Amino acid sequence: MTDTAATSSTLARSGVSVEIRGLSRYFKDVAALKSLSLKAEPGELIVLLGPSGCGKTTALRSLAGLERPDEGQIFIGSNDVTDLPAAKRSIGMVFQSYSLFPNMTAKVNVEFGLRVMGLKPKERTQRAAELLELVGLASLASRYPHELSGGQQQRVALARALAVRPQLLLLDEPLSALDAKVRSQLREEIRRIQLELGITTFFVTHDQEEALALADRIAVMHQGQLEQLDTPLAVYSRPATEFVAEFVGNVNRLKGTVIDAETVEVESVGKVAYSSSSGYRAGTRVDVLIRPESLGVVPATTDGCTVFARSFLGASLKLALRDKNGVAITVEVSVAEAASVATAEVVTLFSRGAALLVRPAS
Amino acid sequence: MVTLAPSIPSKRSGDTSSNNILRLGKPFRFVVLILVGAFFIVPIASSAKFSLQGNNGAYTISAYTQLFHTSDFWASLFLSLKVAIGTVFLTLLLLIPTVIWVHVKQPRLKRIFESVSLLPLVIPSVVVTLGVITSFHNLPNIIYGTPVILALEYVVLALPYSYRTFDSAVQSIDIKTLVDAGQSLGAGWIKLLLWALVPNLRAGILGASILTFAFSVGEFAVASLLSFNTFPVFLVLIGRTAASQAVALSLIALVFTWIPLAFVMIAFSGRSTRNRGATLNTAEVDA
Amino acid sequence: MAVIKSAKDTSPGALGGLGSETPQGKDAAPLHKRRRRWQNGLGAVPFLAYVGIFLLIPAISVVTTAFQDAHGKPTMANFNEAAHGIYLESFITSIKLSFFSAVIAAIVGILAALAVTTTSNRIVRSLVSAGSGVFANTGGVPLAFSFVATVGNFGVLTVFLKSAGLDIYAHGFSLYSVMGLTIVYQYFLIPLMILIMIPPIQALRKEWVDASESLGASRLQFWRWVGIPLLMPPILAAFIVLFTDAFAAYATAEALTSGTIPLVPIEVGSLISGNVLAGQANLGDALGAGMIVVVMIAGLLYAYVQRRASRWLR
């Protein structure tokens, strides 16, 4: 690892802050972005997360300068770059796939931006070697893109994007075309390199697991708007909106009645703690959103929930239940606990954590 | 290259077409397509006008009607049709078993057979004619001295078009599965061909037939040099004396070849774009 | 390959055994195996034999005859004759005509292909591609006459321009010349070029443009380092195809000029038709052999270009 550390010292640079202010973009009257504002601190990795069509890619492409916003401003550091074309923004971008120039070897691909800058061949070669070393592909420098695997291609694309020492790194679903194993490997590597370089980074994905694993902060987007911008932990455990609660992680939606400002009585579960600023009056009918792992089960003899499927996930066991009203409930319990309900047909639920959100009954 | 790549398109324009990755402006497209389109339409329109123009400037259809009273016209047309039908028949006889055999039995030879089918592009038809004269003049008259030789040669000369079309049709169906399924049901080769393969390859057979037919009806070099009075040969002859009749006839000939050709192009275009990637494929060369 | 083997086992007959179904065990005798292998090759015979007899034998006979005199004795006299005077001129004219026709068609074809691939109008796209397929197959005599009707001596366009004050024939234009032929040839060469260029242009990915832009490259730099290198192999290959097509064309030239312009195919044609001087018995074969050589050189260039491109093409 000393090797990498040495390399990183020559690569390292301090990141800049990046800010989006009131960004809007319309495609033929349909708003892809509605007044989006967010700010990344220097060296931060922000994941733009959301379902397809939520505007995350439009936001990223606007940052890159490949898309012109209809309203709003973009700052890189203290510079307003809103009207700068992509070529003048000092960004590095990695695309979904197939973005390597097919007529160039890996090395020449990495050198592309340096050639544009007018660097001498010798410097280019040295820099390209450095970068290929960084992404672990030094030995494949003379391969053409079609001779590389999907994961290797994306590493080269990353090296190419970083070669020009950009102030901002933009990644547009760079892992979505790869298979699961390569994906998680490369994900960790991207994070390692990003931390090493301390470069401010935006990463677009629709995969919540990827977002949770990578991000300093996650920006959850929905229909062109920002739903929540917070750390992965906060997004997962304190979702700001119903959409975030349901999009990030799994969630049960159960009926309940408010008891007081801290407790709610949930059907089939019993008393569950909650916190809300809405100040529900006692007796209000509400929907309670609660994570599968916030529920526990004990075997019951009668009058409980029926177990109709079990799936073993390795560290935990997922139970698919149906309560007496036929409402589907998912529970995730640790393997140790699973033993007690291994053969149970009927179980009783209890709460072991607070509710995520409480909403007026729909 | 500057004309190909205007620097930056008008900002925030409505043009968000994802196809337009090269960012060519609308004016560029408009001008190019109009000019090129005009180049292809003007001669046709001119032909129509020319053939309908009488000596005194009045419009007349006499160029068309006179033709039908010429016995040479009918004789040459029938000769061309006979040769074309014979060529199509021979082509199918040769092509269907061969292509199916290659795909089922020796898929490794696909490329080689494809290249062989392209050979006629390398040997100009004038040269082939010369070769036919030097090498076949000793053959019995029934072959060499009759239009049969035309059909025999046209089969070869039309191969680049017919082979390609039929080959891509076979490629597009899962012929191995069809053959395996047929055989597992106990069908012999002949039954297999007639009941399973030919019905599935109808479009390919039709396409190859149309292209071969169009080629044969329009071929001039071989027929003229071997002194057969086919339709195009007759056309040149009449062109020396009666221009408006020749133009009228040409127009009819063009339209009648374009209609079936257009049918082939439309029927096969969807298929060909699906299977092809970035490489230049000779298929496009001859399509 | 396993699939093929199993097919062989179930139907030993290949094409040679059409209809003769004889189920066989896996332990067939060696002799049987040999016969089977031989039969598996049998399907190739009719096709290859046909092409051999009706294409290769004539072509080879032209080449061999070119080296013989009227009595079958070996000689180089035919080639000597072919490389002088009118015949040399015909080669030069033919090559010039084909070269310039191909250059013009290539340029116009690329522009048109670019215009078509970048338009989002589906109707225009399918119209142009189907139209190109049709027109690329047009040629020969009818084409010649439709141009006579357009820009011939009394063509519609000629007359129209004359009435507008522009007498194109007085300004050195003639349809019945190399220039005229160059124009007429465009009618099938341009569509051919469009057909060939549409797939490689469509294969240019948006990601490449975006990537090069994000790396700071200008439009010009993108074209210099990515666009043109990627399009060059197909363009060159297409150019060679166009050249060959124009070089071999006979019907249009013959119908238009009645043999007044010295072009190799026309000269070969008139030698065949018997407009021969004594002592030139096999001169036509020498010219024919020359044509084959020219086309083969073009073919070798084509193969070379394709091979160079295959380094980065899948």
C-alpha cells in the first residue's frame, strides 16, 4: 500500500465546494428539474439517488455543462460556471458505459484530456501510467477497449476522467452495466480513490444500496425535486418524506391510532414509539411506516400473524407475514433470534424500535 | 469539417433529439436532403415530361402507344421475361439448398460462401462475357447459341444480391432449432424443406427472387455483347432513332423495377439494422 | 460445436442424402465415418461448381488467353498493345472517371448520411434508406435515357435553362462526355455511399462526444482524434466499392455515348462486337485481364483498410 500512498501524494489536491442554486430544466413543457438547490462541501461525495426520470442525470449533466439549465446557477468554488461549456469547467466525468474511444488503447484514452491540454508526450505517458497504476490496470495499458471487461473499461474511464486533475468528478451510473460482484468491488475502489484524492464528487445512481455504501451525503430526488439531503444514516433512519422512507430500504405501512405525543398503537404490533413535529391529537387514525428490522417476533399459539414465507439472507432471516386482516408485513430478524420461530406457523409481533414516520391515515 | 460540425448549436433551443449527437443544425440537414432529393427526382420528372412532349409542344401519349404496336418491343420483352424467370428458377434451385446446408451443417463456412457470392463484383461483367466467348464457344449450340447462356450467367452475376438477401433471411430464423425439431418429429429432409423451412423463409425467397428478376430484366452488357435482343438491348436500339419512345420505355422500366425493389428494401431494412453493429458490413454494400 | 456434432449424428446424409434417412449408431465403422465426412462436404459442391464453371473458368480463360497469340503461342504482344495508344488512354480515362465519380459520390453520400442519421423525423429516415436501397440498384440503360431526357441536347432541364438564358452546352457541358457520365453515375453511387455510411455514423456514440467535451476537447479536436479516425475505414472501404462499381459499369456508358468515349469496358465491348483490326485477336483478353488487375488492386486496398480497422472494431 506504500506504493499507492506515494502515488496519491502526487495526485492529491484539496477539493472545492460546488453549489447548485435554483436549477430548473424543461423538456417540451415537462420539468426534469424544478428549482433544485444543493451544496457540496470540499472533498465531499454526494450521491444523487432516485428512480429513473427523477432528474438526477439532468442535474449531473447540468453540472458537467453538457446540458444547459433553463433557470438557476452553478458554482464551482467561487466561480459561476453556469454559462461555461463543459470543455472549460475542469470536470472529470465517467459515463454509464461504452464511453471509451474505441480507436485508442487504454493508455491513449487516459492521455486524451492531457493531449487536449497540450502536454508533451513524455509528460502524458508518465501521467497516464500513474493513473492506470491508481486504478490497478498498469499491465493492460496497451489494450483496446473491446479487449477489456466492462469493469476494466470503467476503471480506464475513471483514470481518464481523473488524469486532467479536475476540480469536480461526476459519475453517471458508472456501475449499472456491471454484474453484481464487479459492481461492489469497483464501488469500494471508487470510494478509496475519491478519498485519497479528496476530490469533490457527484455520483448518480438508482441503486439505494450503492448510495448508502458510498455517500458522504445522499440527495434523494423525486420528480425533479430534492426530497432530502443528508447522511446515509439519517436518510435511512430519519427519512424526511414518505417517498424517501419507501425508496430507501424496505418499509411496512401499517394502520395505527395515536395515543400520545410519543406513542402510537399499531394494529397487530402494539405500542410503538414515534417522534413527530406534527403534534397529532390522541385518537387520530394514522399510517405508521416501520422498518422490517424494527419489528420482532415471538411464537404464538393462536391469534397472531401467519408466516407464509421465510427467506434466509445470510446474517438475517426475512419473514413474510400476514396479519388477521390480511395485511402483508415483512419482518427481518437476526439469525440467533430466528431459531425461536424456525418452525412457528403463527407469531406475535412486537416493536423493538421507533416508527420511521407517522402520517395521517390515507 | 467545419461545415459538418457547426461550433455550438443555438442555446436552449427545442432541439433535444437524442439522435443528433453530432449537433448538425437543421439548415444543414434541410439543404442537403433537399438538394440530394432533387437530384433523384428531377430526372424522373423530366423523363415524364419529355416522353409526353409531342413535336409541336403539345402533350401526347403517342410515345407510349406507338411502342405497343412494335413487334420487336414485345419480342424483346418476352425474351427478357423468359430469361429472368429462368434465372430466378435456377437461382432458387442453387441457393436454397446451399444456404440452408451451410447454416445447418457447416456454419464455419458461412463467411467463405459469402465471399464467394461477392466474387462477381470483382470481375466486371464485360470481362465475364469475354470469358464466356473464349471458353464456351465450343459448347453445343443449345447452350451457347441460345438465351439459356444468359440465364446461366445471370445466376452468377446476380449472386451478390440474391445470396445476401436469402442468407440474411436464413440467419434471422433459428434454423438449427427448426431442423432439430423437424427431425425429432421424424421428418425427412425433403419434408423438412417443404413444410418447415420454405414457409419460414418465404420473405427471403421472395426478396432474392425480386432482386434476381430485376437484375436479369435490366442487364445489358452480357446480352448485348452476346447479341441477344433483350429488352435493354432493344431500348438502346430504339433510343438511337426515337428518343421520346426510349425515354417513355425507360420510365416504365424504372418504375416497374423500383416498386418491387422498394418492397424488398422496406421488408428487409428492419431486420438488417437489428443484427448489425459498428463494423462496415458488405451487406450494406449490396443491399 | 457440440450442437453440430449431434446434428451430424442424427442425419448423416447432409444434402447429398436428401430424404434418405438412415438412423445410425455412434459406433459407425471407420469407412462409414469417412464417407459421412465426405458427404458433409457434398452440400458445397453444386454451388462452388456452378460459380467455378460460370464465373471462374471464363475469368481464368480471359487471363490465360491474354498471354497467347491467335495460334495459342505464348506472347506479351497483347499487353504491349493494350498499354499503348487508345487502349492506354482508355485505362487512364476509366480510372479518372471512376475516381472522380467516387470522390463526388463519397462526399455527397457522407453529407446525406449525416443529414439522415441526425434527423429525428422517422419518415425521412426510412424514406431515404429505402430509397437509397432502390436507387443503388438502378443503373444501366433506363437510367441513361432518363438523363438524356433531363440534360441531353434537348433535355427538359437543358431547354428550361436555355430559355432562362443559360445554354449549358455552349458553356462546355455535355452529357455525352466523361463529365456527363460522372453526373449520371452519381445516381447509383450516392445511394450506395449513403447505404454504406449510415451504420458507421449511427455507431458513433453520444457518450464519445460527451466524454471528449468533458475532457476539454473542442468539436474540431473530437473530429480529429475520434470522429474521423472512426469513420475513415468505412469511408475508404466505401470509396473503393464505389470506384469498382464505376470502373466496371458498361451499360450506362454504352447507351449514352455509343462508344465514343474511350473507356476500358467500352473498348473491350467493341473488340467483342467485332470492330477489330486484324492481328488483335486476343487484345480484348489483355484489356479484360487489365481490368481484373485494377479491380483486384482495389480489392486488396479494401482488405487492407478493413484489417487495419479491425484492431478496434469488434
